[in-house]
Amino acid sequence: MHPGNAKESAPFGLAIHGGAGVIVRAEMTPEAETAYRGALQAALDAGFDILNQGGTATDAVVAAIKRLEDDPLFNAGKGAVLTHEGICELDASIMDGRERRAGAVAGVRYTRNPIELARAVMDQSPHVMLVGEGAERFADSLGFERVPNDYFQTERRRLQLERARQRDEAAARQAQRADPRQSSADEFSIPDLAFDAERKWGTVGAVALDRSGNLAAGTSTGGMTNKRFGRVGDSPIIGAGNYADNRTCAVSATGHGEYFIRANVAHTIALRMALAGEPVHTAAQAAIADVAALGGTGGVIALSKDGAVAMPFNTPGMYRGLRFSDGRSRVDIFGPSP
Ligand code: ASP
């Protein structure tokens, strides 16, 4: 570049994830791997096309996440995991890095694409977060189509719930035997929702950088199998599971949400970059190390304002991919993280 030239512009593009967990090649059929790779690529292409045509980072994030919500492979929208009562309760959030405007919904049951409702909260309400029936009434007021909760439910998730319930009941009985003062394994016991081999796979997220240098981040999930009492994880919590700030980076997380909330993961990455001047890889690795130190597992995708992407995770695998105007393009499933 010659002195005096305008600053070379950053590449535009996006990165996505489809959840972290005990995802190992030995347990995945070639057909399943092909299906996951195809779904991730389709979501990347949907987002990239929008950016390529001059669309905003926020538009690209919504387009990529919508694809993943509509795909029953992932734990978001159709195919979301089931609560203790056997229904789907969905959480989603979005953030625009320009002015740090944000929108989120939690515990929605009838909105086909929760990421679109989160965006409506950001763009068409003075609020950041709406929950449950209130969020759904807001959707009604905007003319969103309601779908029955059955639309989201799949047989695969029903079997996962059965196994999770049996495991949680056995764990509660064992804990009570070890310490009889503990509350009995009755219907009011709160499962630990351990982020184990069953409760993984599939929260979705996207981070994008558009031609104008704007960042955005979005995350959407059904939460964790066998959750109850209105449990909400990190995905719809701005600063925990999702964050975007044009001055630093855009982040979307996946993992055991309670730990990501406690470690305030997404905002911490942005803050480390802003205050400590860390590159995005260092900041993202440090945030995941902090989650691990608390005992949590999961991963993040983090995109810097310069177009650098970090995707650290401390689980065996994470569905992930990226596509950028400078030719970077890949889809990965298994570890180790790059
Ligand atoms: N983070 C999500 C939650 O805790 C779960 C996931 O990422 O799979 O609700």
C-alpha cells in the first residue's frame, strides 16, 4: 500500500457455530457429518450473500441464524431440546456493534424464529429483553405468525429428555443416600443440568463484519435438556452469551450457560481487547480458560473489527465455520480448536 492511500479496508464476512460438546468423529456417521457440514455451509452462504450484496452485519447474522433455527439438527428453533415438562422454550439475542443496541427474548414457545423476535425487540421496542408470554404478545402486536409448540419438537429430543430425566433422578437419589439431610428426589428437586454427553450440540450463533466495518452478533437456543422452573442460560443475556461492539469484536457463545453468565464471557472478551489491548485470540482463550477454572465447558466464536476470527472451546468438538471476502472459508466439527 502506498503512503497516502486510504486505509486498506478489512475483509467482510462471518463466522458461525452450531454448538459445542462431546462431538467426536468415532461417534458420528459419515452421513451425519455430511449433513452437519452441509447445514453449516448453507448458513454461512446465506449470511455471506447478504454481506456481499452490501447488506448489514445484523442482516447477515439474522439470515445465518434463521437457517440454523429452521434445521432440526441444531438446538435452536425447530429441533430444540425439551424442558422437564416436554416442551420447547426458546431464548435468543442479537446485538448491533454500531451503537451497542441489543434485543433478546427468553422462554418463548410459539415464535417460529426467535432471532427475528430478538431483532424486533432491538429495532421496534425501547427495551432490550422480553420474556415468556409478554414477549409473545409483543410478537402478536407486530403480526408475527404463531406456530404450535409441537412444530419445534422432535423424536430425537424426546429420547434425549427421557435419558436425561432418568439420569437426573438417579443422581438425586444417590445424593440423598449420601446425605439424607438433602431434599428428597421428589418432583421439586432441581436437576444440575450437567453439560454432559447428552446435553450438548446445537445452540447456534453468528458474528459478522460488513463492508462498512460494522459488527453484529446473534445467538439462539433451546437451552439445556430437562431444564425447569423457567431456567434461562447465557444465550439471551447480553454480555454473557452474546456481545458486539464496533470498537473491538463480536462474540457468540455456546456451552454450560450458568458458567458463561458467571464469567460474563462475551463482554469480558471485548473488554480485554479494549482495556488490555489483547488480540481477539488471546482475549477469547482467556475467557474460555476462566469458564474452565469455574468448572464449565463450552466455546465461543469471536470476530475482531479487523476480521480476525478466534474459535476456542474446551470440549472435544464444536460445530463451526467461517467465510470471508479475502478467501478464508472453512467448516469444522472436531477439535482441537484452531
Ligand atoms: N449455552 C446454552 C444454555 O446454557 C446451551 C448451549 O450452548 O448448548 O442455555
